Amino acid sequence: MSEKCCCCGNSGNQFKELEPTLEKYARVPGSLITILQKAQEIYGYLSIDVIHHISKATGIKPAKIYGVATFYAQFRLQPIGKNLIMLCQGTACHVNGSQMIEEAVCEYLGISDGETTEDGIFTLNNVACLGCCSLAPVMMVQSADGDETYGNLTKDKVREILAEIRERA
Amino acid sequence: MKVIIGQGSCGIATGAKKTQAEFEKQITAQKAKAEVGFTGCVGTCYLEPIVDVYDDNGAFTRYVKVQPEKVERIVAEHIKGGRIVEEYAISKEDEQFIEKQKRVVLRHCGMINPEDIEEYLAVGGYEATKKVVTSMTQNEVIEEIKVSGLRGRGGAGFPTWFKWNAAKGNPGKEKYIVCNADEGDPGAFMDRSVLEGDPHALIEGMIIGGFAMGATEGVIYCRAEYPLAIKRLEKAMEQAREKGYLGKNIFGSGYDFDLRIKAGAGAFVCGEETALIASLEGERGMPRLKPPFPAQKGYWQQPTNINNVETFANVPWIIANGGAAFGAMGTEKSKGTKVFALAGKIKKGGLVEVPMGLPLKDVIFGIGGGIKQDKEFKAVQMGGPSGGCIPKELIDTPVTYEDINKTGAIVGSGGMIVMDENTCMVDMARYFLDFTRKESCGKCNYCRIGTKRMLEILERITKGEGRDGDIELLEELAVKIKDGSMCGLGQTAPNPVLTTIRYFRNEYEDHIYKKKCTAKSCKDLISFHIKDSCVGCTACARKCPVNAISGEVKKKHEIDQNLCIKCGKCEETCKFASIERL
């Protein structure tokens, strides 16, 4: 690991996409979360390597970065599929049957919360609230094409949506 | 002519972008003359996508549920022909959803283009800022807010002027004003709508607040789950900077103030102000003991004031119209208006802004139109995971901080989730405890372990394994968790359990002693049966994954209870509503 994770400042390193962010924020106190968000945006998740790299650039201990990364729901330490299904489990969605929707998604894709399908097309994440409560139950699908929100879901509707996304991929 | 399409997150989710594309296509194809624009969320979420067609004289017609297939006719008949397509226009009844409200915070939502500062200026935008920085003193601003009686809209209901005054009075090298836009309550989306629909109102509120307390820098802590809100805020800040409303020497007054956005990373506890500050500093968002209060030592140990989005959005209106005008609305102790996010089993879900003091009944039935499918109203949940369930017997309770507190719930940030006869109250308590257990930061033992134990008991009860004494144990734990937790999260986490035990103790007892779920919702406590109305279509038998359903074609079928796994497939499949839960 140590030889892969070359010291910062070296433009030939494997995390060069992150360099502009590090240049801007590495020495600004209180910027760790911003840096981690940017790193996740670029690489899809926070690998051990990238955590070590950020540690070297900022002088913050890897253990502390790990502590922050695991505290917040947004950060992932594992890679995800091409489409991230954010299934809303907010109160309005719960009252309107989001558990049934979850069952349908899990059954259809053969994965449970937090897992990725074998073909790498879908990852399922339960989230607290997407703020589209009047369209409950709701899910948001994040992919390279942007975010798409689907409302008023039923078991059939969610299966259709997933089938369509799978076909496109 | 202008065509304005509502594009808050919920509008976009129902296909507003497709509707917009279709308008652009049809206007070109039919050679019609009209501009296409957009606005934020108007609040009638159940009617999305919503399209307003403005005639040249400024009058507009509102069309609702405008799916792309409706567009061709609207362009041909209204835009080209000048005849309103009555069939697609909003009904008189639905118009009342807005007419019955009193809009202060939402005054511009759905009326102006949130990405165009000129539209905001045209409705009197930044007048309040100008008035404050060029002609008022810090004390005068605070006095005006004091007269208005504005209280924090984030949940606690603390007087805003008091916080501003405290931050002003405390010495510090720098002072900071922070906006809590980390709307973490599941089931609440008031702040999202303001951020997406009227971002300049928030910016103005922060400049005014910053001026009053003597801050030169402001931070908006916005949750990362609201990408559209962040985008629109960024745009609004950029435009305000270009105009000189943010930055150095605002309106030539010599007052410098600038803003930046910090995206939250998803932690409910960061709604607590000391946790929010820790998160702003790049740490784990864990609360600390108070005092010192943020007004004494906050962000980077400097005097800091934190208010939520709705509180700030009220401020420019108060300055422009006077504190007394604001104070004239509402009740003696709860002044002004409050925005509620009406959702759940309600016919007309959306954003509702009403003067405080209005009875719950008027909000749920008067504006929200009552319960979906005309089922029986059971309770309304207010205040999210820190709040509680208010039963139907108390539906005449006026919506004020004091009256709602008496019921055991709280006004909170404004989530109002309506529940009907099919909602199990024990399951609701379990749901909220599951949430707080996950979101507990872990600092206080009672909160970390206590919520886990309460959740385990509730899970047991909903599975039909409840024991004698469980209710008493829950009550005992609840008191301990309240007393033994440092921050608001732990202190209020037991509220959903306590209120449901208080008002729906019979449901708990049914689960524990009779092994029955009153609402027929807990899977382990119900069984599926086929009624005599079965026509023997065999659809359910073919869908059943465990072949538990048998019967001849065109004859009533039966479910073998020993085989049934209660997946509910049969109920979902049956077209004759012949499956019942017992």
C-alpha cells in the first residue's frame, strides 16, 4: 500500500483528480468533510488508499478520518453499483408502505439494504427522507446520468422501473 | 404569453422536466408565441406537475397534473386560441388549498423564478436589507424582531431576538451567523421548498441577522440530500454578490457580509446546534455540554448564532411590514404563521402555511381534505422522532407551541404525518425508535443503549412476543433516557413511545395479551383469508410462492394457514378484494 500511495505534491500520483481539491482545502481548518465529499464524488467511495492519501496531504491521522467517514451516513467505504437506489424510509413513506416497496426491490434484485448486485448495476440504500413526502413512497436513483426521483411507487411500478434501468445498462 | 412550470424536487419527480420539453416542442411546432420558464414549489404537491399560463395582462390560469399528453391541447386552445382548457385547469375546490392559507414564508414560492434575482427584486426583494443596513441600528433590528414575537421555527421555539441579542452582546474576534438547513426530520420538507423556491429570502434574512449581531460571515449548513436546493442557493448567492448585496460595503453602508454553503453529510444529530458546529469544523457531529452556549463560544470558539431556514425567511417580511403586523397573526405566545408539511394518509398533501392557533382539524380536514379513501382518521404525528402522535379526540387542539406540548408532542420543525385506521401505533413507535437508535451519536449511554433496548422490546411486541410488564418497562426506560441524555435527541427520543402508550395503550395491550394487531398491519399477528366473494379466478393461487392456496376454477379458494408465509401476494393480486386480513 505504501508504494501505491505516493506522497502528495507528486503530480503523477494515482489520485490526481483530487489534487485541485486538496490544494484548495488541505490547509484550511475544518475542511475534512468537504474533501471527503469530493473524493467520494470522484471515486464513488472512500478506499483505504484515498484515506491515507488525504491523511498525508492534510496531516490529519487516518484513524480520525476513518472516524469521521463512518459517522456520517453519506460516506461509503465500499464501491457501489452503477445505479444507487436511495429508497426513502421517511415517516410518510413508512406510513404509505415503503417496507413493501423494499421487499419488492430486494426480491427482484436479490440483494438487501447496503448490498450491490453481482452484475454491478444496482446498489440499494435505505435513506431517512428525500423530502418528497407528498409523493410517498419515493425512491431516488443516482447514476452517471444524474438523479431521477420516482414517486407514488407500487410493487409493480418499482419492478418496471428497475427492469427499464437494467435494460438501459 | 408566458408558460411557468413548477419545478421543485417534487414537481420534477412527477415529470415537470418532460412537460417543459413538450411545451417547448409544441410551441415551436404550432408556431405559438410564448416564453417558457419555471418556478419553485407552489405547495400543492398532490397536483404536480403544475403549469401556470400567464396572459399578457398578467392574469394566469393554473393547470394541474399536466402530463406531456395534455400539452398539445393547452398550446393549441389556450396559447394560440385564447380559450382556457377548463378540463385541465385547477378546480375551485383545489384552489381553496392555497386560499385558506396565510402565506408569509412561502409568499414567493411558486410565484417567482428562484434562479433569477430580477424577479425577486420585482416583488420588493432586498428592500428590507437596504432599510436595515442603511437606516437602522443593531438594537433597532433586534427590537423589531422582539416586537414581532418570532420564535425559532426549527423545533425548540426559542425567541429569535434573544439569541441575536446574546450573540451581539458577547465579545469575539469574529462572529458567525449559521443557517441550519439540515432538515433531518423524516417527513418534513418545508425548508427544502423555501431553499428551492425562494433562496433570496433566506439570504436576506441572514444578512439582516448578521447585521443585528455584528457578524461578517455566514454559513448555510445544507443537507447533501437536497442537491437542487444547493444548486439554486449557489446561483442566488452569486447573483446577490454581483449586485453588491453580499460582499464588501453592502448598499454603501460600510457593512461587509458574505455567505458560504457547507454541505452536511447525513446525520440527524447535527440538527443540535453544538453538533452542527462540530460538523462545520470537520469533526464527527457530536453534541457537547452547554454552557458555554454557541452565542458565547460557537464556531471556532467565537460567538455564533444558529437559526433555521424558516426563521430567516420570516425576517425580511417582518422588517418590510413591521414587527407588529407579524405579531398580529397567531396567538399571544405563538405569533406569526407556521409552515407545515402535510403528508401521510392525507388526500391533499403538500405545504400548508397557516396563522398559529388554528385548530389541527382545520389544517387536516379544512385544507388537507381529510383522509385518503375516506378512511377513519386515527392520529397525526407532529415533531418527527422528537414528537408524538396526537389522537383524534384532540383534533381541536390549536396549533401553538404551548398547546401541542401539552399533548406530549411538539410543533417541531413542522412535519405533520396523518395516520388512518390501518396504521399500527406500536409499529409507528418502533419505526421512530429504529430511527433514533440509528441516529444516536453514542456519546451518552442512556441514549445509545437505552434506545436500542426500547427498540428490542417494541420489535418483540410487534412480532407477537410481547410479555407482561413490557409497557411498564418501556415507560421506565423512557424516563431514564430523557434524564440521562445530554442533548435534545436523547431527551426527546422516547416521546413517540410515551405518546402512543398514553393514547393507544389498548393497542399495546392487544399486541401483548391478545396477540392481535388492532390495525391489522403487523405481519406476525395477522392471517390472510379468502372471503365468500371469491369468484375462483385462480390468480392468487398462481401467484402464491408457497402453493398455499387451493381450489377449483370458478369456486371459492382456500388458504392453508400452515403453509402461508403472509407475504401478501394474494391480497395484491386479487382484483375482487376478496382477501381479508384477520
